[in-house]
Amino acid sequence: DADVTQTPRNRITKTGKRIMLECSQTKGHDRMYWYRQDPGLGLRLIYYSFDVKDINKGEISDGYSVSRQAQAKFSLSLESAIPNQTALYFCATKSPTQETQYFGPGTRLLVL
Amino acid sequence: GNSVTQMEGPVTLSEEAFLTINCTYTATGYPSLFWYVQYPGEGLQLLLKATKADDKGSNKGFEATYRKETTSFHLEKGSVQVSDSAVYFCALTDRGSTLGRLYFGRGTQLTVWP
């Protein structure tokens, strides 16, 4: 089984709808991250969390919110989706003692 | 600030050709450097990394050397295969920061033809 899983893998939604993307990990890492990938722009950080009680904004947090329900679960919400949030979203985890981040398979989101 | 600049793609090569993907960086602290690879339909996987100047990271025939004097971390492979077709991302993390976030380049699409 994959160490970092994301659901759904693909989602089509309409402008104004609320949508939640979920991430779960079995690596036991306390640090979790949400990134957004757009063609030609690489990955940009949306939110990050060091533990259940510690959530922080990244460089492009506007229009997004997150919830860290447990050490293993970190959800990303779009409160009112808009077309320019169409992108590929990745969750990642990391141990505080190591530098390598481990990525989920991504969620492809299309906002019409 | 921290940033990574990668050569623009796409890069198209024939099998067994030599590959170079250029990467340069700007960092406020003392970074560790990474190459991640994204195969079609998959998430990013760590390909190799280097944590200090002159270190060489290597994996699956790929190599990259941490050059502090030129602030570069170019990815090379002597003989590419069709299975190397993917998007390659250069990235850095600031070792002096507790945040642990990665700063990514824009990615370079590599296509290898048989």
C-alpha cells in the first residue's frame, strides 16, 4: 500500500461549490504539506502543518483552508471554487529529522 | 529569498543520448538540493539529493553535483532510456529553517524516443 494517499484522484466541480481534498499517510510523519502544481510553474506551497495544533499558511493560501484531523490526515478545502483553482494538488509528508519529502499521487481538479 | 531556475523544456532525445538538465539556485541560507521526478500519472519521487558543496548525488544512472561557486545542481545521465521519460524538478530546502518546505523549479519535461 502507498505511504501517502490522496482522494479523490480526479474531480470536476463547478464554480462556487465547496470541495475537500483529503490526504492520509502511514509514514508516521508529523509534518504535512499541500502544494499546487500548474503547468510551467512548478509546485507552490499552499499550507503546511507541523502537528495537529500547528497549521500555517504558505505562499498561495488565499481561497483555501485546511484541517489536520489527526497526525495522519490533512485535508484541503476550497470554500468556493473558482476556475483558476484548476490544477494538480499534491500532499507531502516529512519527518523533522530528515529533509526528504514524500508525495502522494496527486488530485487533478477541474473547476468549470 | 530562495528560488530555483531550471532550463525550459521540453527536452526530446533519442534513446542512449546524453542528458543534461540545468538547474541554478538562489538561497538565503545554506541549502540542500534535490532532483525529484514525476512519471506520467504519478506523484513526485525523490531521484537524488546533495546536502553540501561538492557532494554528488546519484541514482538510477543520474548524477548531479552541488556546485556552490556556480550555485548550480545540473542533472546528467550518460545514456537515457525510454523509461526515463518524465518531468524532472530541481528543488532546494533551507537547512537553517525549521519549516522544511521545498522550493521548486518549474520542471523540465523529458521525452525519450526509441
